[in-house]
Amino acid sequence: MTEALRAQRKRHREDQLKAPAGGWRDTGHVFTTTIGTPLDPSNLRGAFDKITERAGQGHWTPNELRYSAASLLPAAGVPLEEIADVVGHTSTRMLEQHYRHQVKPSIDAHVGAVESLFG
């Protein structure tokens, strides 16, 4: 994580040098446009969609990452309080009502069928 933040800081410095005089806005944000302004959510969604499409993963939105994390982390034994913190909720209520799925039982139910196909 620290290395990723250092790399991002380096990109900021490079963007600052490329920006026309007075064109860089130091907002204090970690992720910005190439002139330092905050990212527009719709542009971020569009860029993310293009990345997942190029990677052969179809159309994804950033929110689907939150949903996936909230669904998969309980199966890995992560406490709901920690998951709520990771996905930006102040309590576990939203997780319990909307996000959390029992992924492991679903996976386990199909393991036998797949094993019989591939021996």
C-alpha cells in the first residue's frame, strides 16, 4: 500500500510539471485528474468500465467491487464490523440486510458436479 501511494505521489509531481503555468490545482486529494482537480464520479465509472472491458471481464462498476467484497469477505472469516469499515458503512446493518450472501454454501453445492466432470 505504501509503495502504491509513493507511486501516486510521483505521478502527481510529473503531472504538476506537465501542467501549464498556474494550471495545477493542489487539492490535497490522492487521486486526481492530470491537473490536480478531483475526479468526477461519472468519468471514473466510465474509465473503470473501459478497463474491465479491455481485461475481458465485461461491464463492471466500482460499486460492484464493494458488493463483491461485502459478499466474499464473510466467507473468508472477516468480521462484519471490519467489512462495514472497508466498504464505508458506519454499522453492519446495511451488510446484513442488502449485501451479504452466503457464497461458500453455493460454491460447495457445485464442487461435486464440477469434480465429476473433470475427475
